[in-house]
Amino acid sequence: MREGESSSARIAATYIGTVVGAGFASGQEVLQFFGLLGPLGVPAIAVAILGFLIFGFAVMEAGRVLRAPSHEPVMRGVAGRYISPFLDFATTFFLFGALSAMISGSGSVLDQEFGIPWLAGSFLMALLTVVTVLFGLRGVVYAVSSVVPFLIMGVLIVSVAVLHTKGLTLGSPPPGYEPPVRNWVFAGSNYVSYNIIMAAPVLSALGGTTHSRKQVVKGAVLGSVGLGVGLLFVYLTIVSSFPEVVRYEVPLARLASEVFRIGKPLYTAVFLAEVYTTAVANLYGFAARITAPGSAAFRLASIATTAVALWAGSAGFSTLVRLVYPAVGWAGMLFLGTLAVYLVRAFIIRRKS
């Protein structure tokens, strides 16, 4: 991939597409991390936007400086030889967990909205994902970045329609529903940390194809703003739909079907596209870490990993979101800490030079 192909717009689109996935598009992720906080979800989202800007830039800039093909050189360069093995293991392990959630989410929405058996829907997503990854990083970047405009537009259209129908209110969750992270500062930080650690493989490799810090900065700014706008609209849609929204496995798909005559197929398409972008990024990151991209072993690892993830996804989508994602977030907090130190050191060195 040449430098010209890693434009700021493509960096931003890939960043957004890597972060948003089944959890985001379904509304389940935003419900768990922000919606269940009630009105305090708003400042939590502000924390998340700032975090995406700072730490997304840090990962891509480290990848640019180190010319990284995967997340391992970035984590070693940022965290050092003692902490980086733990972060590397956590990232690689949780990439698989998130891949399972993406595949499970596709089966869940097709089952919920159209009565298609879970296994059939999940298998189709798994097949599309592995075929894309077999084309390497170029295929991943182009597939993810090309789908992003459709994703953002679809989320905004559905959110605006739901808010117009139900009215805008900063509601509180019904009794008995507690957020997995109760403090709004930690909720926003946790959300960023697990997304950054999950996106690190693709962001590191993407930074490795970019030769300009200016491009990285622009890409990080555009990406964090796009993520923030999407988060805010989904959050407002969720909290304005309490209390019934907490009962849905895929909340936004159900809300879309209530306000649009074609809402069901429209939002199912948006949801599946977002599942696809993150599943592709997760599978590529996992396979690239354990084998050399482009090799026969890489292709075999991609196929085998997808098959096992399809089996693991039978645990259920909402269960995976609630258990796997916050756990990734707490592991990712350590990564954010090392990234913060890396940025400070880089700033000091730059000032001295």
C-alpha cells in the first residue's frame, strides 16, 4: 500500500469502521456503557471523544515511526519489554472474543428481525469476513473505509427518525438495570480503552503505511469526531426509548422497524455492514499477529480462527458484549497509560531537539 493510499480521509474512515461494529450498531454497546448511566452518559461520551482523539493518534503515530506491520512492535515500543507481552496477549486473545461477538451479532439480528436461523446468518457473515481478510491489509482497508459513509448515514437517519417520533428526553434506565462501569469518567475511559486495544492491530499497520504526521493528526481528528457524533445520536435514541429498549437484544434494529415501514431491512443492512467492518479488522489483527500476512499459514489461520469463532459465538451476542467488552476495557487501561507516557516522552524529546 503506497503512501498516497493512506490519505487522512481513508485513515479516518478506517478508524471509524474498525471501532464501530455489532455492539455499536445494535445499540447494545452504547446502552451498556452510556445509556444505563442515564444523563451522566453525556459527559461520559465527551470523555470518549477526547480519548479517541488522543490515543488513536498515539497508536497510529507509533505505527508510523516504527513502520509496524502489526500491533506487536507498537506495544513493544510503547510499553517496553516487561509490560508489552501482557498487552500483546490480552489484545490477541480479545481480538478473538470480539470476532466471536461480531459473528454472533449478525446471526442474532437476522434471527430477531427475519426469523432466519442464527447459524445460517452467522455462517454467511463468517464466510464474507474470511474472504475479505484473505486479500490482506489492502483488502481490509478498502473494504472497511468504503462502507463507513453508509454506516454513519444509516445510523443518523434511524436515530433522527426515532427521536422525531418519540421526542428527545434524557431518561434514566428502569430499576434493576445497572451499567457494567458505574462511574461516568471510567465508563468513557473504559469504552475508549477496549476499542483502542481492539483497533490497535489495524491502526498500527495503517500508521506503518503513512509517512506524514500531519496525515495521522487529520485522520485522528476526523475519526474521533465521526465516532463522537455517532455515539451521541445512538445514546440519545437509546435514553429517549426507555424503558422498553432494555429488553431488546438488538435495540436499534427494533426501534428502526417501529418508525420506518422499511426500517427493518434498512437497519439490518446498516447493522450487518458495521458487523462486517469490525469482524474483518479483528480477524486480520488476530491472524497477522500469529502468522506472517500473505503467507499460506496466514490463510490457514484465518480460516481456522473464523470457524472456531463461529462456534464460540453461540454463547449469545448480548452476553459477549456485557462480559467480554468491559474485560477488554480494563486490560486496555494499561495500554492507554503506556500510550500517555509515550506521548509525553515524544513531546519532551521533540522540544529538546
